[in-house]
Amino acid sequence: HDSCTNSSGYPLVLPSVATMTLVPKTLSAGDYIIRLWLKAEKDGRNATASVEISLSATDIPVVGIDALTVSKVNNNAGTYLQLGGNIVGDPAKLGTITYEWTLTSGDEPTEDSGYSSVFAVAVNRINAVLELGALTQGSTYQFTLTAYAQGDDDTVAAVSGYAVVTVPVNSPPTSGTFEVTPGSGVSLTTGFSFSCASWVDDVEDLPLKYGFRSAVGMDVAKSAVTHSLEQMVLSATTTPSFTTTLPEGDSTGNVSCVAY
């Protein structure tokens, strides 16, 4: 600090102790560097360490974010997660408060989609709503809520406080196989065996559920409009295999089968 004085304007004298506590209002507002100097009396060796602190003339918002109620979220399209923000103490004493949510860690949104692909509502509210379908499986995100407090004197810069919350996104099951046998047959007559095996996931996500669909044509599963072309064969079940018939294929007799 330029003046090195206390809040009353007198020279600031710090005690020569290992642990020091400054009582409230000892220092006036400003930026300080407090340096600790150590000396070994035996041979005169010495060392220094310092810490920087910043003091505001007004109360700084103490910001909090409600803890998540789940350990991981699923990035299912059309689902949302609310992040609840809060201010500790009496917000009325802080003056006018404005808020800003930002994505501070994790996959950056694309230039075209912008933050609107992640935030489902305006980011200048105390609560944020995330579009979970815009998040990436297996990624971990950090979101920051910053609160800016502007006192009655608008010539004095606003002060701010912030809080951070981490949002882990569930990873999909891995390492498994999906097989349909036999490789050919007669529509609505031949029994085709659908079988999933060796799929693994985190313990908290067990038991796994399996869903099966089919679509007329080859490699339909690679299409961008897969879901609109697929027909449900069996909805989500803990049974990884079953047998059923299939409808008539395309002009070359092909039917694509998909497991979820």
C-alpha cells in the first residue's frame, strides 16, 4: 500500500509474531502487500514471504451456489438442470446487485451456437438453467456465478464476489458388442436374435438397460435423422437379449438394427 498507514492515518506497525490477526477497520480500503521476514539467530540466514490482500470500502457480495443433488448429469436432449445461486447475508445492504453466469471450464460452445446452446435462460439472473443436451458425455464443466454490487455512490466502482460449481456429465457405457443373428431371413417369419454383451459402466449407473430399434435400409443408424426413421422393437429393459421377427426391408431387402 502506498501510505503504509492504518485507517486513522497513523503509521502501521505490525507485531513480530508467527501468526498475526488484524482487527476490523485496522486498514483502509486499498491493495496491500504484507511481507514476512524470517531470520535464523544462530547464523544470520534469512528468508522472506509475502501475501497480497485487497480491501474494499464497501461490503463485497458473498456468493453461493446450491450443491448438485446428483453426482453426475445425463446429457439427454430436452432435459434441463437448474443451478441455484444465493447471496449470503442481507442483499439490501449491498445496494444494487447484478448477476452474470459464465462457463469457465469445459467444452467451449461453437461460434454458431454461442452460450445459448448451454444456457436455456438469460445469464443475468441469480439462477441459471442448463440445456443438458448441449453438454458432452464424459466431460466436466465449471460454471461461475458473479455478483456485482453497486452502492448508492455510482462514482465508486462496483465490487464483486463469485462462486463456482462443477457439473460432471455421465459417460456412456463402453466396451460392449451388439449382434443380430441370423444375418438374413424372411420378413415377419424368421426369428432374429438381438444380443448385447460385455457392456460396462460405473457402479452407480447399474443395472444397465437395453433398447432395440430397427429401420428399413442399410446403415440407417449412421443417418442424421436416425430417430425419425427407426421403429421401436423393444423398449428399455434390463434383459440384454431377446428374439423377434423383422419387417420387410428396402428394395434390396436390408434392415438396420440399433441397440441403445
